[in-house]
Amino acid sequence: MKSIYFKNFTATAAMVMASFFILALAFVFLGRSYVIRDRHESMAVNARVIAHTAVSISDDGTLYSWPLRMTLSSMAQASGDQLFLCDESGVVVSCSDMNLSCEHIGRHISGAEFSGLLKTGKLDKMTTLGGFYKAPHYVVAEVIPGMGVSGGNGYVFVSAEPRGMVAGWDTFLWVFLAASVAVMVLALILAFMTAKRMAKPLDDMAIATRKFAHGDFSARVKYDDRTDEVGALVSAFNTMADSLERSEQRRNDFIANVSHELKTPMTTISGFADGLLDGTIPKDRQDQYLVVIADETRRLSRLVRSMLDLSRMESAGSDLARRREFDLSEVVISTLLSFEARAADKKLDVDLQVPEHHINVLGDPDAITRVVYNLMDNAIKFAYPGSTLGVSLWKNDGKAYVSVRDTGETIPAEDLPFIFDRFHKSDRSRSLDRDGVGLGLYLVKRILNAHGEDIAVTSRDGVTDFVFTLTLAGEKR
């Protein structure tokens, strides 16, 4: 398969060559016509000048004057034309050829062209002058009044060979063609380099795409900070590649985490079930291990249910049609009441700080309720017995703020950046939380992100505080 830049170069080269060909044809035909027309006008001017000069410098009133012949010779050398004079009978009496034995003097001009000249007084055409020339010449003739034999009119003829008229043009044309070829070659070289430079990122993208198809998302396209359309395309491609690589990494992490979460309970269930079947476990202890099997089965059930809830709540949090104005104070208070029994069991002192007036926000009430529920569940789960559970609500600068804090073991600083990752569990939660599956805080983060909001966590001196925001109803987002 031909490379992209070769195809681009072929198309560019064809356009360049076609453009130069059209330009050359136009230049040749128009330029040649202009040169011939200009030379023709010059011949007509020379004929009129000679006619006036003959009248003014002839001493005897005839065309046989030697000064007149010298003038003809000088003008012929200057213009490159052939000049000669004839009387009314068509006999050549003077010529621009300085050779005294000029072959033209004494010859007779006849034919239809000369007859027409006698009638109209002008001649301007390509002709042989009735056989005077072997090949056609451009001929211009003018009347010289009263300069012929016996007081008749004389005539001045200015002629030029067609080749002579365009001789200078032919030289210029070859110079033009040589310059055009040089410019075209240079243009093709530049076109090749430009096409290659423009198409190289496309070739690299094609190679990277093939790597993507085989599961390698590490390929990137270099574009050297280009600001043209190709640079924008490459930048978008690399952004897409980064997104694909992150998605693939998240997928791999998800599979690894799910596998890890499923492995432990399934291994436990399988091992204890085999022990019960083969008699390894004594009958008097079978009930104990059946309880373990039941607990691990329920743990698997919670994992599957949490994953389904995660998918549903992520979808709900992104659904703009589900968002409406609701009272955040009511959600916080009602959710806290649902944990009353658990808080009492751990003898927690609940510090609730909610303003008396309503705080209305815009969002999906069910999704936000799940956020508050997960944060309170997490706080009660890890709070020290007899400690304080703090729940606060306030507003500031168009935002509502909700804080849920507990007093318990401090989360290690190195764990804080990953606290909202899927299936992430810090050491403290692994040691204390056998029921969790590591999806609660991840779901909180995803719901708030879908609402365009944020959440932050701090953990110092045993106090862990989660704070998230919501936009107040009526405020512009």
C-alpha cells in the first residue's frame, strides 16, 4: 500500500505541473502575439517616418538620393527590418542594403498586392509581393507623395521575415522555459517535503491505530507543537489515546480488583465445603464453618448488589432530567435518623449543625441521598466507640457545603489521594471492615462529578472530615 504522503505528493505534483503547463501555454501564445503585434506596429511607424524623411531630405525630389539611402540603411540596422523604395510603376529604386550592387534595385514589384497599394495607398499583410520574395514576409507599405517618376507617387516598403520578428522572443522563450523548469522542480521538491511533513502524522496515526487494535495503547503521535489543522488533529488523537489508555487501565484494575474481591470468599467457601464433604472438619464443628460459608456467600451477594447499585447510581447521577430543586437540610436530617440505632450501639455523640432555614439545592435527590448515606455509613463504621460523629451544613457564595466527620484512626497520608478509587481500601478499613466492598466512596465521587460538584477529605489527629458541595437552587452553574 502506498504511503499517504506519496499519494499527497502525486496529487500535488500533478496540480503543480498542470498549473505550469497552462501558464506556459498562455505565456507562449499571448507573448508571441504581443511581440508580433508590437513589431508590426513598429514597422508601420518606420514606414511613416521614412515617407516623411524622404520628402524632407531628397535634394532633387526623387527617390535616388544617396543621403536617403544612407538613412534607409541606418534605420534598417536599428530596427532589423528590410527597407526599400519604389516608384509608381513598382520598380525598386533604393534599398537599405549598402551593397552598391544590391539585388533588389531594379526589380519590379507586381501582383494584386501592389495593385491594391496603388488604389488604397496602404499595404499591411503577409505576402511574397507577387514573387518578389521566395517566402511570405510581413510587409508594410506607405505612399511617398510626389516622389515618383514624372511627379508621381513613390512607395516605401518595410518587410521582415516571420522568423526574424520573433527571433528575440524565441531566445526569451527558452530563458523563460528554463526558469520555469527550475521553478517547477523547486516547487515539486517543496511540495514533496510539505506533503511528507503533513502526512507523516497521519502515517503515525495509522500505525498507532493498528497498535490500539492489538491492545497497545501506549503509542502517541509527535507533532512538534504544530498549530495548523493537522496539529489540532494530532493533539485530539493523542488526547483520545490518553483517554483510551486510562480506560484500559481502569478496566484492568477493575477486573483485578473484582477478581481479588471474589477470590477470597470463593476460596473460603470452596475450602470449607470440601472439608465438610470429605470429613476433614469434625461434625461437632460443622455448624461453625457453615456460618462462615453463609457469611462469605452474603459477602459475595453484597459485592454483586453493590456493583449493580454502582451502575444504576452512576447512570442516575448523569441524568439531567432527574434533577430538581429539593431541601438539602431535610435529606441530611432524615438520613442521619436512619443511623440512629447504629450510632446508639457505638455510643456515639452526634453533633448536628444545620441552619434553621431551608437550604434548597439543585440535583437528583435520590443520588444525593446516596452520597450522604455512604458518607455517614463510612463515618459510623470507623468511628471509635463513644466518640463524636459530626454532621454540618452551611452555605457560602452560591454553594451549599455538607461535612461528615468522625473520630477514629487517621487515614495514612499516602492513602488519601486514592480514597475515592474503585475497590480501594486503606489498611484501617481492611482491618476493621469485613463487610465493605470498596465501592461506597467511589460511588460518592462519581455522583458528585456527574453533578459538576466536588468532594474533599482531610484526616489529621484521628479526625477524618469529608466535605462536598452542591449548587444552591437559583444560582447559575
